[in-house]
Amino acid sequence: MLSKLNILVIGGGMYVSGKGTETDGTIMPALLEARRNELVGRLGVVTTSSKSSIENTERIGNLAGRMGVESQCEAFPKVGASHTAYLDAAQKFKPDAVIISVPDHLHATISIALIEKGLHCLVVKPMSSTLKEAQAMVEAAERAQVVAQVEFHKRYDESNILLYDAVQSGKLGDLLYAVIEYSQQKKIPRDVFRSWAEKTSIFQYLGVHYVDLLYFVTGFHPKRVTAWGQKIFLHKLGTDTWDAMQVVIEWQNPQKPSSGRMVSTHITNWIDPDETSAISDQKINLVGTLGRFQADQKHRGTQIVLDSQGTKELNPYFNSSCINPQTGEINFHGYGIKSVLNFLQDVHLVKYQNVNLKKLTSNRPSFQAGLISSAVIDAAHQSLLAQKSSPVEILL
């Protein structure tokens, strides 16, 4: 029988438990599936107030009931409100690992404080908004010798695993360029993230996925970044952030420093109509000297049309729930679930099975790997603020 992990979740928003949406989130369904499989024991959730933490545990209890698993989940803070409740919770709850799903600008502060307590740590993307913060997070994890990863779930998408194979096998030849389009509905910055949308950007929050993905599938290093952005719709609503950003990255193959160059163009926005058929619209096109890989990662071929919701394009590979015909209970599966489960399994390997931490770090979405995407985010923002969107060199 496995020794169970006790997990503390910092944050209680959309991605944790579906707050503000009609979904169940991703982190809690994954943790409850892990509990079903005897990998997770106690669960705790920390928010900034007792009211929101209790609301979260009620949502989680309802979900656990539908899934047919134990519903226990401890809420922090117990009373009142506090922006440092996670420190008190870590001391009282004594978790084996923490999962951090809070606004981007808080990632470094919270994760470093908890890593310094010896806790294994998973942070939702982006790792951080600046290279300096990312480096501090890496150094803290190395000192503490903990599993420290970024929840870059697109690495686990079956479509992107095919992309990885096409690149690594040499089927595409020498890589030339990539074009990525990625967008989300207006309600994300206008409603769901309204309180902190000004502290992030659409490229930092969303576009970062495909920066990490290109690094993962190619092994190339970013060398130069140029960015442009437009502020119209959200600015009129009183939110000072970009509606859309276009970012061009020049990459270099470390195996061919003089000739192995590739350029990627990332076109992102979060002002798609709320009535569009999916929260995210996403496409990638990677071209090499011997071929092309194209993936429309919105149109997965699964559609539902309802009187109550209209037409919806479903991505059954990210985070799907369905009734198990044998048990009548709800089961969750998909690459979003898998990314959390893989972190838990890695923590278990290090904590209970004496697996070498370095071995895990080399091929995971580790903090060390997260330096790449954080450096690109930092450079993109510098370029936007520079006169005429000047190119910014990346020095790692």
C-alpha cells in the first residue's frame, strides 16, 4: 500500500475548483482522483479569507460526493481574512507538498517562502513574470532539494506529444519557423481576473504555454524577443492591460550555434466574444525543411449543442468528466489532470522511493526549465515598453 501524500493548495479560483465558472476546475478534480488511487491523503485549501476558503471546501465536498471519494478538505484561514494565511496553514497542516494557484505576481513570494520550509512545490504557469524572480525560485528549490515544477500541461497533450516526436525524430528536418494563435474570451480579464488583470498580460498568462512547448519539443534557446501590443477594449473598461500582443522570438539550436536558427510568432488576445464556442481558441503551425506540423487544438471533433448553452466545442483531452458505467461515479481524465498527477508521483518517488532528484529535473517542467519562458515574458514586456517595440536580447 502506498504512503499517502498530504497536499495543501494555495488559492481557490477558477483553476482550483471552478470558481466563477460552470466547471469543477482542474487541480481539485486531479487531487480527488489521486485520493481515489490512494496517492493522496489529507487535503487543505488556503485562500485570503475564511468565507472564500469555506466556499471552496463546500464546492470540493460536492465534487467529491459526485466522484464517490472521501470529501475531507481543511479550510484556511479558519476565521477572518489574511494575505499570509498560507504560512500559518503550512505550519498547522504540515503538508508534504503545496500546489500554488494564485495571481501571477504572487508566485515567487509564496513559493519561495514555502520551499524554504522544505515543501515540494507545483506552481501554475507562468512560473514568474521576471527572470530575476525565476532565478530566485530556482535557487531556493536547489538549496532545499525539493521537487519544484511548473504546471505546463500542454507538454502532456497527445497532439503535442506527436509534435515532439516529429521534431525529435528529424521528420521535419531543420526547423524554420512556427506560428501560434491563442486567444480566450473577454470574460476572463473582464470578470474572472478583473482584480489583477493589470498585473499580468495576455502573453504572460496564456501565450507562455507555447513558449515552454517550443522549448520542450525543440531544445532550442531563445535569443531575441520583439513585442507589439494593443490597448483598446479593456482600457475603455478601466483595466490597463493589453487586449492583444504579438511576440516574435528568435531561437537558436545549441547544437548548431552558427546556423540553427528558428523564428516563432505568437499571436495572442483575450477579447474573443464570450459567445465563441470554446474558452480557448488555439492553433500551432511548425515548419521545417522536410515538412510541416499543424494542429488546431480547439476543433477536436467533439461538439455539444444545448438549449441552455448553445454550441460548445469540447476538448475531451484536457479535462473531461464522465460517468463511469460500472460505478455510476464521476471520473476525471485528460492532460490537465495528468500534469498534476505526474507532479504528485514525482514527489512520491523522491520522498518514499529514494529516486534521485536530478534525474527527475532533467526531463520535467522543472523550475530550471521555467527560466526559459520567464526570460521570454520579461523580454517581451521590456520590448513593449521600449520605443518602437525594440528587440530585446535574452541573456541566460
